[in-house]
Amino acid sequence: MDLVFAQENIALTKKKKAHEMNRHFQNTWGVKLPWTKFVLGSNGKVVRVGCTVCSLIDGKDKLLVAKVDSLWKHAGYCKALVAMPKVKVGEHYFLKSNAHVVNEKIYFPKGSKTVL
């Protein structure tokens, strides 16, 4: 019985790996992406990120994973893998046909409630 208790105690005191400790949403990302709203978990950290633009236009909540790559992809921010007009290979550009970009064109003339 003491062996089982000791193993459980070791498992509880085992330190988390570095990537597990840094999996929370950075506050600076919210400043760079003003169209985001945060969904907090029970521990007070951001668990999901909502898109205020798409939520208002589509009429339903658009929740995204709280990772900066998925947020940039949602906004249409891509890296050119092949040569394109006015974009070199390896440079970043915005997709003009992305759903978020189209929703932004409808959202901002309505009078956005974004405070910078």
C-alpha cells in the first residue's frame, strides 16, 4: 500500500514540461488582433478565442483555438509558397477572399464597437 501511495505522490509532484506550461494565450496577442474576445476557463486562463466580427455577421458564436497560428489563418494571413503577382515566395500576404475578410468589409461600415 505504501508503494502505491508513493507512486501517486511522485506522479502529482512531477513537474510539467515547458510546452505544457506555455500553452496559455498571451495577452499581447489580443492587442494585435482587436477582433478577438476571450473565453476564460475555470483556472482564469484563456481557453478559447471568439471572433467578434464573424459572430455578429453570421449570427452565431465563432470560437477558435487559442493559438496564434490558428488566429492568423482565420484572418486570412498566409505565407506564399509559390510565386504570385506582387508577392515573392516566402513573404506573407492576406487572402482577400477569406470569410473573415469578407465579414470585416460588412462589419466596419455598420459601426464597429472596437476600442483601440
